[in-house]
Amino acid sequence: MRRVSKLFLPLLICALAVLSGQAQTARNVRVDFKETTLKNGLRVITVEDRSAPVIALSVTYNVGSRDEREGRTGFAHLFEHMMFKGSENIGSGEHFLLVFNNGGTMNGTTNEDRTNYFEALPANQLDLALFLEADRMKSLAITKENLDNQRNAVQEERRLGVDNQAYGKSQEKHQEMMYDNFAYKHSVIGSMDDLNAASVEDVAAFFKTYYAPNNAVLVLVGDFNTTEALAKIRANFESIPRQPDPPKVDMTEPQQKAERRAAMEDVLARAARIDMAYKAVPGNTADFYALQVLSAALQSGQSSRLYQKLVKEKEMVTGVGGFMDEKRGIGGFYTNATLRPNVKPEDVEAIIYAEIDRLKKEPIADWELQKAKNTTRRNFINGLQSSLNRAVSIGQYTVYYNDPNLINSRLEKVAAVTKDDVQRVANKYLAETNRTIVVTTPKAKAKSATGSSAQ
């Protein structure tokens, strides 16, 4: 046995050395890409990956609800819906059918800072994906019938997600109170009145201004030959005419001078809830990454300080959590808590503020810092396994920050955060004068004449 052990020990050491080398290699995750700009200004980023016979295509337009003007809120999101209503060579709804019937998946999303459209398909359907996106970029079917149809769809989406959703109106109110600049002050989905006011002429002007090749980034990831794929992209997209660059958006947000607070009653809510946010910083800044780490320590997961204090120890809330919002302009540091019956909101707030004060006075523990970094790394690398997620992320980083390589450098920026950084941003941004709070309480349903609740 001793002889075997002596023989085995060098082998074990060698094996551990190999594993250590593999671990070191794993830490240096990298996405190799090629960037090309077409004659009409369309930015094209290709990531050749032969690990699976699939392709993912993402087209990200540099337009979101921040580009809307007063009286036309919800327009960017409404337009996202319009992009599925057909084009010169594609019928209404046919985009979905062609992708799904060829074994793929697809969708589109809108937020304050961008709109994107994406498909994931078998690798032999690259021509289809490129044709579909190019056809609607150059020849969207803009008709009153299509507009009315999608206007109704978006209004129903608003009813489901805001008007008839518990805490929906509270969240909308919170955003309106928090921001002074109209760009972020209004919700992405918009108001019913503004949606009703949208005209065919509005849609046509919006399309010409924002859905131009020089205002978009196309990212292709997957099983293809780069040279051949670029030739196909040029054949489909390069003839689409460039348009004048859209107007720049003023993202100036004045410094907040005092706490903002509102109380709301919600007939759909079953428990009281606190929503609070501190104005913070734009994404992809050193303070943004420090605030992400701070958020993880304070309110992410069952080991976080607020969960341990409010859920486990005090049993005052059924849930608590939050996040650091990533925006091109000033983002918010958000926290929300759903209260147990007979618990006073002010008592929960007091504990949240006490924990924040502790972060200001004392550095977080080594394990909290490492947990935040490990969680961020795990989630990020898990996302890189998906061709579609890589395509969407690269497109967003390019539109947000003009930096497609952020997909390779983001983890380094998180890793650079120190405990001193966390303490510094807690003192800098989590101030009483910098926060906005909405407290929502359940409201009893009105009684009918017979004494039963009105439905």
C-alpha cells in the first residue's frame, strides 16, 4: 500500500497541476468576435462558434422609451409590436411562422435605452434569418389596420401588466417621482391616452428616423463561416439606405435635494409593500460595479443582510430584495419588501436604514465580497453558454457603451471592486436626500348595495 501510495502521489500532484491549469484557463473566458461596418453604417459583429449547429441573430436599434416625447409615450414599445406585422415580402405574422416552422425561436424587447429583435435557428437557416430582418428593416408594412391592431394589443398588455396588476400603479408612480428628466420619468409601456393619439404618420416618421441601418447593430453568433456570412449580410442589408442620425437625447438628471415619498392604496394588493430607490450612476462605471456588489451583500439571496434580519430574525416581511439597475443614464439602486400582516412600514424602513448605515460605517466581510463576485461570475458565464444570449449581450453593450468587447472585460471590472469601494459608494449614493419611496397598502373592495363586494 505504501509503495502504491508513493507511486500514486506524483500522479496525483500532476493531475492537480493539470486541473489547476484548467481552472486558470477557465478564469480567462473570452468571446472572439469580428466587427465590420457596412457602407450604410450598419455595424456587424460576428462570433464564429462551431460547438453546436445553430445560429443566433440579434438586431439592436439605438432607440427606446427615452427617445419619446411628451404626448407620445409608449411609442417605442408600440413600434416593436408593429415590426411583426409584415413587410414587402413577408405577410402579417408570417415572421413567427417561418421561424417556428423551421425549428427556431424569436422575439423582440423594448426598454428605456434600446429595442432589439432576435432569432435562434438551426445553422442551415441563416439565409432565412437574415432575409427576415433585412426585409422589415427596409420595408415595414405601415398601415392604419396594422397600427390599430397593435395599439389594441399594447393597451391590453398595459391592462394586464400595470392597471390590473397588484402594485403595478405603484411601480409606475415610483418611476414618475424618482426622475425629473422626461427620458426616464415615464414608463416604457406608456399611457392609454398617448397610445390612442398615435397616428400612421407618427409611425412612418418614427420608422424612418430610428429604424435605419446606421442606427442599428447586427450580431451573429454560431455555426457559420465568417467570410461567407459577411457576404450574405452585405447582400441582404447593404442596399438599405442610410438615414440622418437621430437627435441625441438629453440625459441630464438634476441632483435630488430631499426625500420623495408617496402612499398609495391598491385594491389588488394583499399585503403592504415598500418600494424604495436611490438615484445612482450610469452602467459600466466603477461605481456601478461597486453598487452591484453592495446590492448582493445587502439584499441578494437568503444569506444577504436584509433577508437574514427581516425574514429570518424579525419575521417582519415575507420577502425582501433588490438590484442595481443598469441604464445608459442615471440608474437606480432599488429595494422592495412585502410586509407580513400587522407590521408597520416605518418599522421595516427603520431596519433597512440601519443596515445601510452599517454598510457606511463598516467594510463588508471578505465572504460577502467573494460571494457577490462568485455569483456575478457564475451568472455571467452561464449566460455565455447560450449563442442567443451572447448575441443579445454584445448588441446591447455596443449600443449602450460603444464597447462590444465589454463581454470580455466585464468580469474584470467586477473583480476589481474592493471592500473600500463598497463602503465609499454606500456613503456617496445611499443618502436620505437621494431616495424615493412608495408605500402601498391594501384597499378593501367597495361594498355593493346588498353588502357583498363589488366585482
